[in-house]
Amino acid sequence: MEISEYLNAGILAVNAFVLILGFASFVYQARQNRKVQRTQIENQQIEIYQRLEMQSSGVFAFEAKNRQAVALFKSHLAPAGLPQSYSPADGTDYAEAQLTARKYYEISCNLFEVAARLRRRDIVDPEVFASWVAWFFDAATEWGFRALWHDMRDNYTPDLRDIFDEIVDELITAWDIPHMSAQPGTSLELSDTALKAIREQFYVRLAKVFDCPAIAKWMNAAALKPEHVEHPLAFR
């Protein structure tokens, strides 16, 4: 082989080595960039979680400050005889209590909407959002929320309407209308079994709406294990 051929072969080998080195450097840098991006996303999710929790504390503080008025609206069914039966010790009237409840539910829904929009965009952690579904369900099972929802719903995006429209309509039909039309002295019986079935359906539906397997698995994952014992005075 002539010298020129050796030189050409050497140049080709060097070029091949440079290409391989460049490709390896590119792969390494891409991996490093992905690690940085993952870390940034994880940090962002932690920050979002912390902000949501802080804002939820504000909702709870509002409820605690106005506990007498808000509590009136949080039972599954409306107390009998409203508004005449409403006689709080502090002298506020039923209209004031309604306004306070409306503000409470508006504040809650503002927070719910943020969480739902972040989940739609895959920003909030799926398990964090799944843990909030219990709060969504509790709100939907409160008669005051259902009484306000159809007047409030146009203030919120489809992300939130997708959560509440169906279950509110379902419970008004199944609970509120029969309850309000019942004879005096009678009441609609809401068994724990029936409530559990509605809750399970709600979780299944939201898992599909948000394409979120974490929601579908949440109830089973959070269920009490056989070795867990409930306190005799457990809060309800």
C-alpha cells in the first residue's frame, strides 16, 4: 500500500473517530439535558403542590371563620324548614348565610379549577390531583354546592364543568327533588352503601375524563387495610 493510501486510511479513521466522539458527546449531553429537565419538572411540581396546599389552607380558614353559616350548607340534604328555621345566635339572617356560603364555594371552585387545568396540561402530579378528587366529591354531595352550581358554572372553564355537571345533575334528581317533595316528617335515607357506590362511579368517570389511572386506583390504594382499626369516636 502506498503512503498516500495509508494517509487516506488514517484520515478516514480519524474522521470516523471524530464522528463517533461527536455522536457520543451529543448522546451524553442529551441525557444530561433530560436529567436537568426532569429535575426542573419535579421541582415545578413540588412548588405547584405547595402552592395548592397553601391556597387550600385559605379555604379552610374561611370555612372556620364562618363555620356557623357555612356548616348549614354542607349537609347532604337541606335542613327542613329553611329559611324560616334558620336562627343563628349571632343574629345574621338567611340571606347573609347564603352570601357567605356562595363566597366559600366560589373560593373553593377557583382552586378546583386551577388544579383541574394543571392536570389537563400534565403539570400537576397525577397522585396529587387524585388526592383532591375526594374534596371534589365531598363538595358535590353538599346540598349548598348543588344549589349554587348551576348559577356559578358559567364562571368556570370546561375543565371544572367536566367534573361537576354530571354528578350535580345526578344528585339533584336522586336526592334533592325527592327530599324537597317528601311529606313533612319524612326524610330521604342516604345509606353508606349507596354513597359508596356513587363515590366509586365518580372516581371511575373522572379517571376517564382526565385520562388519569391514578384516580381509578385511588380508592383501592387508600382503602383501610384489614389490620387497621377505626376509633369508636371516629369523626364523620
